[in-house]
Amino acid sequence: MRLSELVSRRKFLRLGLGSAAALLGGGVVGNSLRAQNEPGGQPDSTLPQHAAHHDVNSMLVGQVDHKRNLFDPMQMLVDWDYGKVSTLPNGQALREYNIFAADHEIEIAPGIFFPAWTFNARVPGPSLRCVEGDRIRIHFTNVGTHPHTLHFHGIHTAEMDGVPGVGPGEIGVGGTFVYEFDAEPFGCHLYHCHAQPLKRHIHKGLYGAFIIDPPEGRPPAREFMMMMNAFDTNFDGENEIYAVNTVGHEYARRPIPIKVGELVRIYLINITEFDPINSFHLHAEFFDYYDHGTTLTPTLRTVDTIMQVQAQRGILEFRYRWPGQYMFHAHVSEFAELGWMGFFNAVEPENFEAALAEVGLDAEWDRRGTQGSAIQVREGVS
Ligand SMILES: [Cu+2]
């Protein structure tokens, strides 16, 4: 059993909690991880060698092996996890998710590797998405090498808060727990491990997006999840690589396709450890901002830069007027140079298919980006 197989949600469902623990006990997961980490993995040759003209600095040379990583930041923008949806006797929608914690080495810039702790073998973990008022049930299994928890930013009982010493507290190696609560309030939220020492468990990669749609939905838009994160590769308490969705400068190597004139909505979350403030600056346009995403009208209008402390988040909305390549980045120059910089590639609709192909994307990526609302996802569809 390789970790890549464990990652498959269906496979994980079949495994069940007990056998996942058995895998751990037998050392199978550890062995498969070592196999994954052996040299010789080839870069994904299906991805075009794009955007070499954005020769901003040396980190743009080469590319990351996304297959070996078991995730692709370009897909992470749009791969919402709606859970397994069913209906409770009281008529409430129930969404069940499976999350496991596992150690997994990841490539965070071409040739730079980081011994991450992950949820579902990816950093960030799955982007959980639901509708306000849904019942959320998360089957959590720890197949890692340290105790972990799931702490959600939301409204729930103390027992479900995922902090040490309260309720189940830290979930030990091989342990399981079911977190369950109602999804509220609607907004752009997150979850992360809250085991101690907290800054270690966060900077190792144990976090993910938690998006709750308002019951009435939001206007149609192209939606992206962006989590600002960073990595301390030499464990000196400072970050060496900064990014959105983990891989430094990935969106500079592969500019994100959007259409001229369409509404773009970004669920932006800052989880960066060690640095007190991160920021997002958009070039050549201005955006409206919804702090925490908990309102349907903007809390800030017509700005081009927003700053967030750790765990702060919000929703950005904007449209580009003209075709072209538009930069976005942290307006902390050091962060931008160390990986936190990308481009949108705004094109006329007739050129969109070509823009997708240029960075290895397809119509399915387009569909997931424009029809992401959890309201649309019904039982059997997810
Ligand atoms: Cu942890």
C-alpha cells in the first residue's frame, strides 16, 4: 500500500479506521513513505515548460514534481472537498469527511524538499466545503508519528474544539476520533492541528481551508482557494520559502488562467508561522474584500492590498478589464522573492481553452472553478 493509494478517498473509505491503524502498526505506511521519498522521481513531463519568460529569479528554473508530491497547487485552487453527502432524519444535510494525518516529504520549490506533516498527504490539507447549517462529521485518523488534533475555526462545543486537555485532547499515534458539529457561520475559515508545541505542528503543514457557503449562495464567479504559507527548511525558527498553496513561485511558472471581465473570487487564508503579518497585493486592478467572509457585502471596497495575521482570512472579488499577465504577491518584498509571487493570465473567452492547455489544465478545472458552490452538490454527485 503506497501513500498515493491511501490518498484515494474511496480507497480510504474502504480501508476504514481500524485497518489504517493496522497499516501504521505494521510499518507499511512508513515503508511506503520511504519508497516515495527515494530519488529518481521524474518531473511530470505532461506539464509544459511554461512561463520561462517570467525570469524573475532562479527559483523559476526547473519545476516541482507534483506527482511525487501527490498534489498540484494548480488543482488545489479549485479542488473543493464536499464530503459524502446524505440527509439526516430531521432533514439536515450531513457531510462526512475522512482526514488522516501522515508524515510525507514534499518538494516546496524545484529541488527543495521539506519533511512535512500533512492532512491526507497534502499541504494544505483538503479544502472542506459545505453550506451553513449542514452537519459536519469528520472521521480523523492519525497515521503520523506524533499526536495531532483537528481544530476548526467555527462554532462548536468545547469537546469538538481539538485542543490538548479538553474532550479527547490530542489524538495519539494510531488513534482516531470523530469531530462533529454544525457548520456556522458562513465564511472563509480554516482548520489546523492544535497539538503542542503549536508552532511546530502548524509550520510542518497541518492546516487546510474550511469554506462555509451562505444558504443563499454567492453570485457566480471563478473561485480559487489560496492559502499563504511558508516553510522553515533548516529549522532555525525563520522561513526560507514562502508561497500560496505551498510551492514557491508555482503560479509564476504557470500563470493562472482567467477570463477578461469575469468575476474572480479568492478565498484567501494566512497560515504563515514565525512572521507576524502576511499580505496580498493585486497588480493593475482593485478588489473588494470581505473580512472572514462572514458578510455578503464588502467590509472594504476598492483596495489593492490586504494584510492578514496568522489565521486571518477573507474573500477578494475583482475583474480584469484587459487581456494580459497580471502579477499578485505579498507586499513584503522578501516574501515575494522567496516564492510568494504569481501571475494571473487574463484572456478573452475565445482564448481561454488555449490558456488552460498552456499550463496543463482542462475543461474540468474550468468547471470546478466556476461551479464550486457546495449548494449545487447533491447526494451522489460529490
Ligand atoms: Cu499536530
